[in-house]
Amino acid sequence: MDRRVLLLFDYGGRLMFNWHNEAAKKWDEKADFWNQSSKDMWEHGSRSTIIPFIKEHIPAGNVLDAGCGDGYGSLLLHKEGYQVTGIDLSGKMVEKAKLQDTNENVQFMEADIAKMPFPNDTFDAVMAINSFEWVNDPLMVLKEFSRVLTESGYACIGLLGPTAAPRHNSYVRLYGEDVICNTMMPWELEKLATENGFKLVNGHGVYKRGVTEVTIKGLSDDLRQALSFMWVFIFQKESIS
């Protein structure tokens, strides 16, 4: 019997929780709903600041959209002059992405961002928006990003903040239930990245309607992050001297 199958069971013969499979299943189920919402999110909603932010800090080049969903963000990147490869754990999301109006400079494939099928030094930049929340081992994913990035490559990572409604997906862990949404906070991602080969370039918050510029004026970044729906970072891979 294949060892990978054996590893799914504990010594009592009980089926063990498989984060990878459960995450893929969840996003397969949500593919239709996501596809109906993503255009508005990227053009007018919580993701509308991301492409301009990338343009401001990351030169045109070969970009990996890690956790691309239905691929709408990948297409927006391409329209701004980037060559894009989108990957997602969900096969149904990738099917939706392939139905987008694409060309040879935008490719989509099913793959796990924690173990990617690309050689070292493949991409000039990575964009990962709301994908870190759904991985079991964020450090492993950061190391994968570093591996596939060229020297001094960039990573734009958007992580849900404390006020984001999807955070409720991790609540039932308090009852001992298995969950596929980790509890990583923006300040933790920043610390983890800067301790593991990346330097912070810039970051900004995305907020719910009740938070205004007056609300956050004068607050430190950690307090701004505490109020955020999402925090968007740009990191740069540090050169090896």
C-alpha cells in the first residue's frame, strides 16, 4: 500500500485530519460563489488597492499568483504588463481561471503553494492574497516563496486582519475541532518574514467602512493592523552576500 495513504490513519485505525485535502474541498465548494464576487472585490472592494500597490513597488516581470482563485487578479496583473502564472489548490477554481480571457502570458495550474512544481529562481515576484490563512505551515510556504524567487525578488502578501469575518473559520478549534484557517496575524507574518530572509518594503491596511482616516490617524502600525480587515505587505528577498 502507498505510504501516503497509510499516513492518513492513526495507530487506532482512525482517519486523520488532512489539511491539504480539506482546504481543497472547501474551495472547490466555494468556487462558484467566489467567481461571482471576485471581479467586484478586485475592482472596487477589499482588493482594489493591491494591483496599484504592486505597480508602485515591483518592476514588470514574471509573477506567480499563489492562490489565484478564479484568476481575476492574475488577469489584472497581466494587463499591467506582468507575465503571470496562477496556481491554486482547488481544481474547480483553476477551471474557472482557465475560462477567463487569457493568452500565452497568463497560465493557470492546480498546485499546492507549500510544495510548488517550479525550479529554483523561477519568478521575479509572488502575489499571495488571502492564501496564507489557509495553509497549515506558513513558514514552509515562505521558504517555498524564497526558493522560487530570483535573487532580490518580491513577495506581495495580503493577510486577513483581526476584524475580517472569514476569521470565524478558526473559532471552532476552541472546541477541539479541526480547522483549515490558521490564526496568523499581520504582525506575526511580518516578523516571520523578516526573520527568514525577507526585508519589509512597505505595507498598508484595508479597513471596513466604519474605520476612517480620522480613526487611524496617528496610530502606530500595530494598532492600525489591529483594526484592519486585511494588511497588504510587500517584502523583498534579501540578497546573499
